Amino acid sequence: METIEERLRKSGLRVTLPRLAVLEFLSSTSSHPTAEEVGLAVNRSVPSAARASVYNVLHSLEQAGLVEELVFQDAVARYDARLDPHHHFICRQCGSVADVPWDSVPLKTVKTLPDGREVESTALVMRGLCRACAALPAPASG
């Protein structure tokens, strides 16, 4: 398994403390954090990482293909360091985003659409209630 430093070097990025901290955090979480949440987490270990620096690091990691920027219906960018094929489930009540294993939802992978457009990637986003929210009683109306 490659280290974070090796992944940065292999992608052509210089190894810096902010890049290490951001990529380590994203690699250790499955919560699909926003840039602000990444910044808060990184500032615990690298207090000198300014907000603009975190945004720049996220952009450079995304451009290098080390993280994926996800923008769902709420139009808030979230970040995911898990790059293997997988789907996402978004809870409509609490807003949590969770990974769904690729093979748990059978999809036919299409490389070319009937009109000739070439498909580079496929993403399925499911929406509903997470287990925790589905277990909550419905709010009283009135």
C-alpha cells in the first residue's frame, strides 16, 4: 500500500505539510466532508494552515486525481479520497452522505451512449432516509 507521501509524489505534487494533513484526513474518513470541515480537521494538526491554503490544497489534490470533488443537490462541494468505483446514498433528513459498494447495486456499465458520446465514469446517487433517521418517530404536525 502506498504512503500518502508516495501518492503525492507519484501524482507530481510536492509533499507539503498542508497537503499531507488534508490527504491523510480525507483518507481516514468516510464522511465526505466539506472544505470547511476539512479545514477544521486539518487545523487541529496544522494550525498554520490558512483557509485559502486548504481550498488550494483540495483543488490541487482534485486536479491530480487524488480526491474527488462531489457536488450534490445542496450545491456544497464535498471531498472523497476513496477513488474505487462506488455509489453514494444521501439522507434527505440529516444530510449525511454514505458510500454504497459498487457491486451492491447492479448496473450495466456503458462506455458509449447510443448517440456516440463516450462515457468516462458512471455515478449513482441514491436519496432516502439513513438507518438512524428512519428509526426516528415522525415529527408531530400542528
